[in-house]
Amino acid sequence: MAESYIVLIEDNPDDAFLASRIIGKVCTDRIIIARDGEEASELLKIMAEDETYKQIRLVLLDLKLPKVSGIEVLQGIRASAVLQGLPVVVLTSSDNDIDQERCRELDVVDYIFKPMTADRLQRVLSRDKDA
Amino acid sequence: MGPLPYDISGIALLYIEDESEARSMVSKMLAMNYPKLKLYEAENGAVGLELYREHLPEMVMTDINMPVMDGISMSRAIKAINPEASIIAVTAHSDTSYLLNAIEIGIHHYILKPINYQELFSITDKILEQIVLKRLLAEQNRRLVESERQLAGAQRIAHLGSWQLDLPVGSMKWSDELYRIFGIEPGSIPPAYQAFLEKFVPDDRKAVEKAIEDAERSRQPAAAQFCDILRPDGSLRTLQVEVDVILTGAGVPATIIGTSHDVTDLKQAEEKVHILTEELERRVVQRTSLLQASVKELETFSYFVSHDLRAPVARLEGLCRALLEDCGSCGNDGCKVYAERAERVVRQIKQIIDAFNNLSHFATCKLVIEDVDLSAVVRGIASGLQQTEPGREVDFVIARDRMVMGDPRLLHIAMEHLIGNAWKFTSKTAKARIEFGCSELPGTSVYFVRDNGAGFNMKYIDKLFKPFQTIHSPGEYNWNGTAIGLATVHSIILRHGGRIWAEGETGQGATFYFTLEENPEPGKLYGSRVKGEDDL
């Protein structure tokens, strides 16, 4: 079986480090990091073209991103015929009700307040496996 | 003879006759016939004159030939005092010299001796009637003068001039006040129609003319609004001209009557009010925008706290956890302890951020104003507290049916803090008692929450309602670490247009008083901002 990926879209290096550390504790998936919304969109476009997107197990998405926001990235995923089924988990430090509501509408797997714990990620990944 | 058809009370008659028998006989007859007539008697002219001076009777009836002073001399003296006195001469003389004297003096009535009573009464009746009529006339005249005086006074006070225009001849009458309004001495110029029109400035003259013509043609009242006149001193005055028409019996317009009201001062006052109102509105706008600016600043700051500050705090929390998880085995015990303490600090920061956000939310959110039964709210909170700590015995005294207008959610939060504080600070009190009540003061209801718990030192009163300030040490009374309870209450009460203050004494309990605006405004200070719009 081919290697599986977890795509982490996160601009802050500390947050990227903390999330990677938790991912490393829970699974052996390869972590691909995008540093802003634009980079994320381009990355996903390439992965859609070469069909590596099929190996994506989870997209971890920060909402507050430079250039293209997390919500826009999410909208892009849902609007794409190829990528629309990707499991996305939102990572945020803000307690914004409106953001939460929008993300629910855009069918996210989970909405996690930072810092993410290993238990939480484990729960998400097991649910992903069950589905 | 029957009673007189008019009232003669107050009229007096002086009768002078030297023959006492005749005098008493005539007096008796007069008294019988005129019971209301006041009668004075004298035996000669000198005594008669004395009595006249004393009483000034309206009528005098006198014999002519008398000792000491005769009737003619006395009558002359009386006429000198009062030329209007009515004098009847009673005489046996048909002597023309007497009569001529009498006429010259002004005696116009004669009765010949021996007196014929019919004749006496007939003459007396006639004189009495004249006196009564004169009195009525004088009274009418007095009233007329009085009401004219009042009218002139009223016109002067009201700056209301009146005029009339006789249509067939075109002659006019102007009231004194109209002259004054025109800025000229009353009666100083003849009140002509042309002169009247020329008082108005050319632009407004037509309006006045038209009002008069309209009234004449339509036979209905007409008016000319705010017409300016030019006074000889060059000042402009603004008049309100009202016109009405008086018709002849045949329904033909006979006279135009009008009023000219000097409304210059009113207009000026109105203008002043207008300017002041505009100024006030300008200031309100200015104040509001200042207020809006500071609220906006607060919101920006609170947005910063809730979003920008949360991210590094979450980062710190993650790093502390990483430290705890990964450095347990490095051999240095200090690492673990420090990491645990650092994580507690992070939790505290998060609590403060939440508290701060709540506080700024209460200060700026839109209120939902409804009828709220504050007594029921307090009862609910009290029973909730009793359920959480069933072991505690607290005597709750809650006033009934205190209905207020306000936001039910916010008022509940405020009461929760006040009752919760009272509950917390009576935890070490033997016979704990918590009271919610209301004192009715003139024009306002003062609500209060009173307890007999720990109380506080009044020297800390200034810190009481400030956020993040506490007057109790950490750990004492389960202090939660943020100390925004009373600041929240303060903010909620302010939002309801009320006031809050407290009284207390260490160890003797505390009382928190507050008022609420009867009809608070729900409004946010500016249009609601969509939370998180900067995220997108």
C-alpha cells in the first residue's frame, strides 16, 4: 500500500512544530506542510492532478492564514470535483461562533482548539478509519 | 302707591323744615312710602347744611323761609358742594323773585304748601328714578372704561393691534397698540387705509391687501402670515395679520375688522430655539461619535485579545505540554515542576481573556428588553445555590413581585453574581442571612442584596467594582482568580441606565444597592460588527 499523507496548512512555525509533534506521536503518516493559503491551494491542485490526493488521510487546516484564508482554502476543496471529499479538520485558537458555523456548513470532520492533543487527533483518525 | 320698579337702597334724602309738626308728618309719610330711603331731618338751613356736609345725600327737600339760614342760601351752599344734588323746594310763596333765585341756583323741583302727598311722591319717584338711572349709567360707563383699559392693556401685553375698515366710506380706526406696533405715537396720524398699507414693506403689502379683499369677497375670515412692516426708526417687525368681515342685516359686507399681531419676538425666540436645538444636535452627534470611537476602540482591543492573544497563549500551552510529556526523563525534577507551573499560568491567562471578553460583551451587546420578575430570578438563583451545597443553612428573605424592565439574561447574570457573592461570603457565618429587597424612594426604586457575611472594609470601596481587582486574598472564599463578578454587575446595571453602590463593614456583612432605568434602551452604540470578519 502506498504511503499516506497528512497535509498541515499552518503559517506559524511554532504551531506547525507542535502539530507535527502530535501527529508524529499518533501515526507514521508523512506530513506535508503548506505555509499559507495560496501555497496550500497550489499544493492541493498538483496533488489532484497527479492523483496523489488519494493518499491524503487528513487535512489539518488553520483558519487564520496569510494571503488566502483557511475558509477560502476549505471552500476551494469543497468546490473541486476531485478534492471535495477530503477529510478536513480545522485548527484554531479563536472561539469565533461564526467561523465554527461556516466550517460545519463546509462539512469539516472536527473543529479543534489549539493546542491539539494526541488523544483528540487519535479520535479523529480512528473515526476516519471507521468510516 | 306700589313698590318702585328699581332699587333705591343707599339713596338718602335730607328734609329741612322749621315747623316741627309738619316736618314729622311729612317724614312719616316719606318713611312709609319709601322704606328703603335713608331720611335725615333738620329744622333750619344751617343744621341742614351741616347734615349735608356729613352725609352728602343725593336728594334735598327744603322749606324756603326758615330762621338762622333760609332754604335758598342753604341750597346755594349745597350746589357749591355738589352741583349734581337734586333739590326740591317746598314753598308757600308764589313769589317770582324766589323762584328766579331758585332757578338760578339749580333747583328744578317745587312743591307748594300745603303739601299734596300725591304730588310729593310723584316728584320724589321721578327724582329717584333719575338718580338710579344716573347710577346705572355711571356704572356702565365705569365698566366700559375699565374693559377698554383692559383691552388696551391686553393688546399692549400681547403686542396685538386691532383695526377696522368701514367699507362704504373707506375710513379706518386703529387701536393705540396698532400705532405702537407701527412705531408711532397713538393718534399721531389719521388712520387712513393707504397709510395702513404703506406701513408694510412692498413685498408684503399685496398679501395684506389680498387678505382684506378675500375676506370681503368670500365673507370669511382670512389671514396674511408673517408680513414685515418698516418702522420710522428703520427697524423691521414681523406681523401676523388676521382679517374678518362684519355683514349688514342684508348680508352685505359692511366692515372689515382685523388684528395685527407683532410676532417679531416670537419669531426671534423660535429662531433662537432652532439654533440652540441645532447646536444641541450637533453636540449630541459629536458626543456620540466620540463615544462610538471609544467603544470601537474597546471592541478592537477586545477583538485583539480574543483572537491575536489567544494564538500565542495556545502556543505556550502546547509547548508547556510538550515539555511535560517529553522532559519527564531528563533526570532534572525541576523541569517537570516548572512545566506544570507554567501550564497553570497559561490556564490563568486564558481565564482572564475569557473574563475580559465577557465584560466587553456586556458593555456593548444589544439588550433584549422584556418584563422581568426580579424576585423570581433571585428565588431561582437561591434554590440553585441551596442544591449545590445542601449542607448549608442560609435564611433567604426575598421581596415578592419586583417587576422590572430589562434584558432577562443579563439581569440574571448580575443577580447571580450578587447573590453568589453573598452566598460565598456568608460561608463562615453561623446564622447566614441573605436578603433581596427594594426601597421606594421618590421617583426611583432602589433594589438591594444584603448579607451578614464577611463584609468588607469601606476603604477598599473604590476597588470593589473594578475588573481584575480583588479585596480578598487568593484561596480565601474560593476566589476564582479573575475578579470580574462585580465589574460585570456594574457593567450590566450601567447598561440598564442604573447605578450601583455598596456599603459594608468587615465581619458585619455587605449591602449592594442598585437602581434600574424604568425603560432602558436596548441599542448598541453602533451597528453590530460581525465577529471574525477579519478572519476571512
